[in-house]
Amino acid sequence: MLNLQLGIRHAVGKQGPITLDLKSSAFDPKEKVWTRFPPEGSKYTPPHSSCDFKWKDYCPQVFRTLRKLFKVDAADYMLSLCGDQALRELSSPGKSGSFFYLTSNDQYMIKTMKKAEVKIFLKMLRAYYNHVRAFENTLVTKFFGLHCVKLAGANQKKVRFVIMGNLFCSEYSIHRRFDLKGSSLGRTTDKPQTEIDEYTTLKDLDLNFIFRLQKHWYQEFQRQVDRDCEFLEQENIMDYSLLVGVHFRDTRDRLLTGGSFDSDSSRGSSPHLSRGDTDPNRFAKIKLGSNMPIRAERTVRKTDIEPQIIGEPTGEFYDVVLYFGIIDILQDYDISKKLEHAYKSFQYDPTSISAVDPKQYARRFRDFVFKAFQEDKFDL
């Protein structure tokens, strides 16, 4: 962690001139700089209490420009990542075996990466840059830096990591989180109902809401999901998810243990400034996917025979604030995924499994997401 912070401080401190029209050479995967950090310090690096290590910055000019595009202040960025109490490790590695760290102000997440993921990312970096530059409201993950640390010594392995935005950085607590792919096989939590809490990541078959957006936002949402899926399909990417965080605005509406609702909940109310809101600027920062006040309609699944279908709407509405974005966009449809698809297709319905080709994946993802998010016809 200390090596990581020393490297970032060094990299961000070297701010050069920034132009949005980058040359091809800036995207060259070979465009990387190794810097050695001896404990006693050097002409370019400060003395430190860690061991001797080398630091690599991938495509530094591109990430510097991305940070500018995403309106990240260099000093704040450095402070967030490199302050004394800046980083905390999240409980356990994900299914991918990656480790995650979160900055203490919740703004940035650091994820360790496999060599194959880095390769995919560097291959798509130019397309990613062009995409986020063209669409300010893109829902795909915001990436701010790609780095590598290698301890001194012949057999020391490299640790590669990416710095990205934390989708749930908010003044609100997130009461429910859903990871939605649009596939049904294995897409349910393995926790018993009584153990589900705000840190449980629920999946497609656990989804018990339709999120109803105002007309303007719904149209923008549809347009952006289409654009983002088109970009990911062109880059041969699959297995991504829509990560959704839900904040219930009335304490009586919170989900209780066991996944049930408080019987005293209020229903049918409008998502705009209402109960408990004294700050008129509270929703001034609404953006697509961030800080969005909406109505969530509860659904009930009538049958498990067609698990792809979202449950029946119940007419019970809840005031919520939504956060969402498209995550895990660094998995391409390589030979191992093709084999996984072929193998699972013998056992299960091929359309229900996660590993399908990018075109089919994008189509299925969109179909599902546009059932989960709908226009609020009765919005006041």
C-alpha cells in the first residue's frame, strides 16, 4: 500500500501540459515508464521506509487527460489516495481473486488486476477514451490510473492495479445493492433472507423492484445504455453488470431483516423534495446514475418457471435515491469464455448463462435493464 502511494504521489506530481487531442503514441501499450524507488531515495524519488521497488505508469498522458475530463482536481486526487489514513482494504477478494481498497473519503477504489485484464484494457484504451470524451453521461466505470509495482529481486511478482471511481460515493447510505447482468443461471444470492443486509450484493433473480424514472431521465437512460452497450460490443466485451445502489428516503421504508418491508411504509408518494428534506439544493447535483430521486415499485415474482421475467408490479411505491453504473468491463470473449459457453450449453439453456458472445450479451443485458428501469407514467 505504501509503495502504491509513493508511486501515485510521484506520478501525479509530474503534471505536464494537458491536451484533449492525444497523439496515437500516448495510447501505445509500450508507453510506460519504470521508476526505481530505493529506500534511501534518488535524484527523482524521496527516501521512504518501504523496501526497494520499481513502479510502472501505463500511458500516463492518457490517464492524466482522463482525470481532467472527469473533472478530478490533481491535489484532491493525491490527497485522497496518499493521505496517512487514505486507504482501507475491503473485506475479501472478489470472485476474480482481485483485492480492493477504498479511499477513506469513499471517492476512489483501487483494484488489483491480472495481466490479461491489463492487456484488454490497454487494447481498448483509445476507444474507451473516445467514448467517455464523446458522452459525458456515460455509465461505464471511470478509470483514473493504471499502475504496476514490482519489488526488487529476481523472482518478485508484479502487482498491477487500476484506480477507478466509487459508484456509491454519497452522503446517503446505500440500503440495497443489486448486480444485474440479464442472465438467470446462478444469479441469486446464496445468503438466507435473514442475513441479507446493506452490504449483500443481490443479483438478477433477487430483484424485487421496477425503478420508475421521469420521462426525461428515462429517455436519457435508454440512449446512454444503448451507446455504452454498443461500445462494449465493438470492443468484444461481455460479462459486465449494471451495479445499482438504492437509498430508501423514508426510514419507515427501509428493508427489514428477512427482506420484508415495514408495514408502516408510505406508498404512492412522489420522489421530489418531500418528507425530511430541508435542503433545496439537495438534488441540484442529480446526474444520470448519481443522486437520482425516483419511485421504486415493488414487484413479486409469481413463478420460478420463467426466472428471466421481472416480477409482477404490486402498486407499492417507495421514495428512493438511485446510484448506478456499468462495471466489470474488462472481460473479453476469449477462448476460455467460448469453451465455458460450449460446456454449459450442454447442461443449461444457452440463453440463461453468463458467458455468451458480446452481441448476444449486449442484447440480453439491454432487454433486462429496460424491464427493470421504466418510465414513470404517473410522475407528478
